[in-house]
Amino acid sequence: MPKEKVLQLANHIGRKKHGSKSSYTYTDPEYMILEPVVTDEMAEVGLCLEFRKPKSAEVVTKLCGKSVEEAEKLLWELAVAGVCFVGERDGVDKYWLDTWVPGVMEMMVNNKENVKKYPQIAEAFEAYGKVRGPQTAGVFPVGTGLMRVIPIEMAIDGETRKVSYEEVSKYLNENEIFSVSDCACRTAREIMGEGCGHLKEDMCIQLGHAAEYYIRTGRGRQINREEAFEIIKKAEENGLIHQIPNTDGPGKTHAICNCCGCSCLSLRTASMFLNNDMMRSNYVAQIDKDECVACGQCVEVCPVNALKLGQKLCEEAQVIEERVDLPANSKWGPDKWNPDYRTNRKNVLDSGTSPCITQCPAHIPVQGYIKLASQGRYTEALELIKKENPFPAVCGRICPRTCESVCTRGNIDDPIAIDDIKKFIAEQDLNADIRYIPKKRYDYGNKIAIVGAGPSGLSCAYYLAIDGYDLTVFEKQNALGGMLTLGIPSYRLEKDVVNAELDILKELGVKFRTGVEVGKDITLDELREQGYEAFYLAIGAQTGRKLGVEGENTEGVISGIDFLLDINLGKDADMKGDVVVIGGGNVAIDVARTANRVGALKVEMYCLENREEMPALDEEIEEAIAEDIIINNSWGPKRILTENGHVVGIEFKRCTSVFDKNRRFSPKYDENETKIVKADKILLSIGQAIDWGGLLDRSKAELNPNNTIKVDPVTLQTGEPDIFIGGDAATGPKFAIDAIALGKEAAISIHRYVHPGQDLLIGRDRREFKAFDKGNLDLEGYDRVSRQRIKPVDGTKAKKSFKDLRPTLTEEQVRKETERCLNCGATVVDEYMCVGCGACVNRCKFDAISLVKKYDAQAVPFENLKLVIVKNIVARKGRMVAHSIKKTFSVSQKDRKVK
């Protein structure tokens, strides 16, 4: 039943005449937020309170006709509900009303018991901005909005024109009582099932009378000034920005909110309604393109997507949106809004950015770590790499270097030796005294199980460990590392390199259980009973594929994967005599080179592809040839020859083509051209398969035709909500860097999944990158500079050793090589969208971004705000007329030019 008294109270709080045309109705959020918890009796005493004029129960009693005891009880209930403030004045509790936002609505959401019991409270809070937000477009001059961004203090340290009210420290130093509560916006979003995963707990600080109120009513806990500064620091480390209630007058506030762009209902005014003047600070970000290296850290942390990656080699080809219509000069309606702002963030301008960061499966900021290495800042370079790839020492040895294949420098002479530079930087991780170990951001403690200790599982463990989860990695083998340890030979990846990366995980608190096959030794259901809340299955493609030809099951025909596994586990492998390896990929090369090292008399490779089509990297093919391995292209197996149950040879047929016109695998053969090859052993390396065993028994996860699992392409979630799958088990066989990238995405999803109310997609960085068009570049003016190269390994020596004999670039070579980078990418800022928070400056390692003071506005007390708004509305009408005339003139001028 509608509550008439409660509606009256809503209008009273909003300073509206009840029953007038502009008054609230029963469907408005102002009524809806009160309705679940405010009774008629509570409303009656609430109607006796005034805006920011404290009254005691004795005074209210005279106005409402209730006893002092009854009035005190009802007033206290209103305060606990969040409808009014309470504070001790001259030894007496006094109560008063404040604004809806910031004020009553946040206070009501911060009553944790009520908001969980009545989700309507959260829904009404969220609806308030949607309903009232459009009405504020162009209305508030800069600096007068209800909430206002305050810059991160270090971002304006060098600004000589800054004033104290622009510094967070002023508000902390001028107050004596502090409290901290959960963020009301993120709480409301969570209740609605629309959480973004950003840190919510103990993030918003109350000051003075607001702190006293929060402590007394149980919405927050008391903290001291030092703890408040620590919370500010923690918020900044977590990519959050500062805002303050802006209605208390110049240089005054009663709270400091630490906000994210994807859930903050104040910042929504900028991101959705594009009404940025209402909450911006006095500053805007500016980019020094000469210093910027397009590392993307600023883009990632910008709360309103004002920053995007672009390029600086051909700026005339760069497409930057020009903002002509603004709320201050134009009619502003839904056609100007961005309602999908929580899911449509862009990393890159439509005209593209650096090819290297685009091409890398993990989108590692290549330009960034190359610049840091050029300055000798190796630990910072390692830190930057590890934001996307926790295992640079591993990848520096086995990466396919797709970034180098598209490097813009390659259009002049040779690509930058990106991987060799990364390998040099990552050598620090092999030294326990100087390795980089990230700082934990939080201590959540939820139990997570990761199945498979390969690159994807370990990557997921790394990123979840940073957030303080209780992680256990289950591995069915007795060694950790998956294919890094058991599939890649040590002459390409020494095991001490893998172990060094594993040591970092152990220092982060990750636990490992080897020799345990989940699905056989223990089931997922049993792990659930032990308290595990989510699972990441990254078991890899750990078995070899069959040929499907006659004689395949004969003794002496061995899976290349099994062969490498046995070698890496230290088992004996009798490879005497002639060995034939079938396959043309990187694993086949590994198999052939390993066979060379364990006694084979002669090793030959046969593959369907011609030399140009071979999937193996050119570098690995050259290394195989240097080790006297013979590669026979364009041959496919026809049958395996046997005598007395043992292989003696193999017959091949000529392969005339491997792919059809659409580049789909569809080999064609000339059956008339065949040859027989003597073989004592045949090693099959024609691809890898996935063996799920009993892991997914009774699970809702669905198989694809290739035995991978159907997963959401962004979140990696399966049909079983608590199971996430990545790496080769989701994509089929790919490179380690692809698996590592998916491990991070899984960590993001699992972090959100285990916390109720979080959405797996909202506010998520989709990691969508685009390279600029090199056709627009003019590179004629650049000098040709030779690439720094490591000394080639002597194949005759290499084939006798399982040690990795490849050297690393010297520091001098690294210095010279980093100087060759063209620094072709740069960040671009949309100065209108920028709200001057300073998060970008806080993240930048290159002094490429600064906050520049553009405005000199300060807060107006709420009591004086109406006059300021009226004056601005009148001025806006004039601006709208002038802007319309200017646009009409501009269009007519363009028409004349066309004619």
C-alpha cells in the first residue's frame, strides 16, 4: 500500500511542495528508497526536521505531539535507516536532514542489513541518477556540482597555481574524527548483480560530523588520521580516484569517496551523460608525445575513457573525435549520451596504435619496457611486463615473437630485437636477491583451485595471488610447469628458469599439490566440499595425435609428446639408429633435435607443408638444420612398414597442396609419387589432443568437436558456473604466451565470480587493440641502423648438449638496440572528457602526462547554489543561440566550397 506520509517526507527532504506539479510521486526513486524502511510514524517526526538545522527530540516533540521518549526512538530509527543525520551538540543529540545525493541515499545504502533485505534501496539509489541526471546537463558551472573530483595529490605537486582545497591532505589534516565505510555506489551495484569487481570494502572516508554519525549508527568504523592516509594510498594503488561531496562551501567537505568509473553513480554523469563539467576538478591531463610510449597504463586506469592509444608517426592520419556540441552550448538529450559506457570502453583510437602491443597475444606494453630498459630502469621494466605476463624469463626464450614480425622498424631495416631485450630484463628474475615480486593488493582469502600447473594455470595463480586468494594448484605429474617443464627441451628452456618463476609464486603464497589427478584421485565435487569456490582448468593439450595409417600401433612408433615427456622426466630413451619425425611444427622440431641428443644415428623430418608453409618458426628450422637434421617437405605418410612387430620403415606419398583456396587444412596427394624411408624409430608430432579423463564427469561443461570446452570468449566461464577453462584446453594448441594471456583473463573472471553480485563483463577491459595503417607512413628520413644480434650457436656443439647455449644481449647491446625503437605509439587525451583526477599521472612511469590547471572554480554552499544555477541557465541559453548560428554558418560555408 502507498504510504502518504512517507511520500510527504520524500518531498520534504527534497524541499518540494507536496502535491505540486514538481513534487515526487510513488514511482520516483526518492519515495522508493524510503518506502521499505520508513513507517508513517517515522515519517511524521521526520517531517519536523529541517535541512541542516539540528533539532533535539525535545524540540521535535513540541512539533509532532509525541512524547520525548517516542520522538527519540523514532528519530534514532530514522538516523539508523540513513534518512537523517544525528550528532551530539552541547551534550544533546540533535537530528537534521541533508541532500538526497550526496547524503541520504548513500547513508541508506550504507545500512548493510537494510540494503541486503530490501534491494529496492539500492535500485532507487541507482535510479536517482538516471532520472535526475539528464536534468543537470549544462546547468551546473564547473566546480559547483554536487560531487567533485579532487586530483591525486602527487599529480599536481608541480603545479604552482594549485590551492589547498584541491588537495586531499587538507581535508584529512583539518579534521580530528574519521570513519571508513564500504563504497555506497559499488555496494548498490553489487546488490543489483551489476558489480564491477573493484575494491569496495573500507574505501570511503567520512570526516567530522559525518564520521561521528557513521560510527554511532554502525555504518562505518572509526579510524585515525594515519589510517585515513593509508586508505587514500591504497585506493590510488587500486586505480581508484577521489571525489568529495561539494555542497558544504569553499574548502569544506564531510567525506572523501574513492571511486571507479564503472560503478560510481557520480562519475556516470560524465561517462554516460557526458556532462563532465558537473564534477570535474580544475585540471585537465595533457600528454607530452615526445615522452609518451603508449604503454597503456593511463588508458587502463582512466575512469571516464578520456585517454586512448594512438600513434605519432603520421598524425594527419589519426582520427580524433572533435567535440563541437557540448552540454554547455547545445540541447542535450539521449542522442548525445553513451548508455553502454560500462561495456563499450575503447583502448585504441579507430585509426590504430603501435603494431607491437596490438600483435602480442597478451598485449604487453613493448614500447614501455624498451624505454625503461634504455634508461637502465630494469626493475621497473620487469614490473611493467609482469602486469600482462608474469613469466618474462620463460617467454624470453620460447616466445614466437609475433611483435617483431609487425615492428615498424622492420619497414626501415630490421625489427627491434624485442624478445632479446625482454630476455635481458627478465634475467633479474633468476636472481633471488633482485627479482621483482609484486605487492599484494588485498587479502580476500577465498579458496580457488587451479588444475594444471602449465603456463595458463600458473598465470591465473599469479594474478589471483596478488589479490590474496587462497590458491592451490593441482598437477597430475610430479613436476610443475606443464609443457614448459615437460614438453620443451632444456636446451631451449632450462628448468632453473621455470623454477625461478615458480619460486615467485610460492613467495606469493600459492600452494602446489603434485602427483594428484583431479577427476581420478579427487573430484571437483569433493573439492567443493572442502570449500573451493571456483576452478580454473588449464590441463593443456598433453597427448599426441594419431596418423590413422596402417602399422601405426607397431613397436617403435612413438608419440613425440610422450617422447619429450620421458626425456624431461629423466627416463631413458633408446633412439639408436635412423629416426623419422613426422610433422612440421615447433614441437616436431623439438622432437627431432632431442632425438639427435639421445643417440640417433640420423634424424629426418617429413611434413606435408612446403618450406614456406611450415608452421615452425624460421629460427627453429634454421637451428634444426644447423644440427644436421634433414627436413623433407611436401610428403605425407601412407603406411608404416613392419617386420616381426617392429617398425622398419615408412612409405610416403607426395603432398601437392595442404590448404584449399580459403586456407583451410585440406591436403591433396599424388598417389603415383611415393618413396620408402628406412626407420628404426618413428616419432609422431602432427598435433596435440586433450584428454579430460574423469575431470568433467557430471559437469554441465560442454565439449566442442575438437575436444576443447565451450567457454564464453571473454570470461572463459563454462556451462558450469564455477568452472573456467583456458589455455590449450579452451583454444586448442597454441603458444605459451596465448595461454598466459588467458590465465590473466580467467583470474579477472574468478575474482568477480567468487564475490556475490559481481558481473563478469561490466567495466571489464576487453583488450581490443588495432594497429595503425603503415601505408600512411613516410619513413624515408630515418637512418638505417643494424640490429644487435646474439652470437649464433654452433650446431655441432649444440646437438651434443641439453644446455641452453644461446647467449643474452650485453647491457651495451641492449642500450644500442633500444635506441632503434621508433616509439611509434602515443596516448591521446580528450580534454573535454577528462575530469582531472590524476590517475593517469599516478600510473605514468615516463613523465609523459601532467595535470594542467584550466579552471579556478570552487564549491558553492548548497544554500547559495540555486542563484548560481539560474544565472548559468540564462547564460547557457545565450551560448546555445550563438552555437546554433555558428554551426549554421559553418555548414553553409562548406556547401559553398562543395559547389
